[in-house]
Amino acid sequence: MPVSVEDKQEQLFANLRKLERALVAFSGGTDSAYLAWAANQALGRNALAVTADSVSIPESHKRDAEAFVVRFGIAHEYIETREFENPDYVRNSPDRCFHCKDELFTRLEELGRERGIVHIIYGVNLDDLGDYRPGQGAAKNHQVAAPLADVSLSKAEIRELSRRAGLPTWDRPASACLSSRIPYGTPVTIENVKTVETGEEELKALGFRQFRVRFHGEVVRVEVAREEMERALSMEMAARFTEIFKKLGFKYVTLDLEGYRQGSLNEVLNLVGNSF
């Protein structure tokens, strides 16, 4: 007999209460926001949401995260991460996300030791388990738990439970760190991720909701959700895109006709037998 979404949430709360105290890796996206809220429901101030203070996280996401925790009374702190000091991260191989999460979880472990908190949790959901996510390997190495996946909550179910709880993140577009916009093999630098961030803020100001700015050296490849593509394809918008991205130093401005899709930079990888 299928388990209802309500039963999954109750089991989630029960599992969280058993932890007694926990650090929640909180990026501000739909999954981590729901987990931070759930942990607060189950543990109150014994759950601490922690956000990485990294240039790979857009400033707008940090502001949204701060507004969220204030609104729902969630204990929250920032922790500095130094992934850009790691040559293995900067090199931007297909396992880049492993090195990012390894740094985050290392810093969270240090914070946990300082505060006497053993458990670290993060917002991987059931759907994520079938995707290419090297960060999950880092989570396993650091024994970081995934309570949402443990109770088989899918992304759609998390969105629905978030909606019922009145969380503003329930329909937030999928997001990822800025470094994910840089093709594998192109070094990730503070300069190029800040260029991407500026470009994406400009697109947001134009009213687009789901998009990515993909950095390809002298070329920028803009992905826009298919339902927003008609607007993006107008000559007026072409002129705006050109103005925005040439000011940012790109020589060529392109619009990807396949539209936005998660992990499009993974399309060039041969993931069969990949050990990352």
C-alpha cells in the first residue's frame, strides 16, 4: 500500500526528533528550506541551519535564506568555506561537486565539534539518488544524513508539503551553485562565477524566472525555460541580451534553442563507469 505524503512527513519529524540536535546544510533552495523548517518543527532551537558563505552562492540566494529563517524563527548561521583554495575544485573536473561538498561538510564537522553537535543533515531527495551528484559521495564519507531521501520524499512531494506549510520556497525554480555554470575543464575562478552571477541577476530583472547563464570563455550560452522561450526570441530581447553580456566581456552571445534543462553541462560526459 502506498505511503501517503502526510505519513512521510510524520516519519520525517519522528526521525529528526531522534537526533536531538542537528546541523542542517541550508542553501535556501526548496529542499534544504523544507528540511530546515522540518528540523525546526521537530527540534526547535536544537536544529541550526548553516549556510556556506561562498562566492559560488549568489548574494540574492543568501538574502532569500536570511529572510526565510527570520520569517520562520529558525536558528541560522553562516560558515566560511574555502573551496576556491583547493586546486582540485578550481580545476573543475567532473568531480568538482565532490570537492565543494567535502569542504562544506568538513567545516560543518568542525562547527559540530565546537558546539557538541554530532549529526549533520542535508536536503537530498529521492529523485536526486538517480542523478549524477558527486557531492553524495562526500556526504557518505562524512556520514552526513539525508532525512528527506530516507523517508522517500520526492521533489514534487517536498514542493507540495512546502506549499501546505506556507513556505515561500515551495515553487522556487531549481537552483545550483554558480560554479555549475562553468563547463568541466574550464577553471572555476571567483571572476568568472561573479560574471555569471551578474548576468543572471540581469535576466531576473528582465522578468525571466527559470534560466541559466553558461560560461564558455568568449561565448555565453543563455538557457531559458521553454515556456519563456517565445519572449526570449524577440528581436527586442536579443538586443537586451547582447547589451547585457557584451558589457560583461563576452564577445559572442547565444541563446540555446533547446531551452533550460538541469545539468546540461553533464551532457558531454560519458557517465558509464564513471567512478566519481
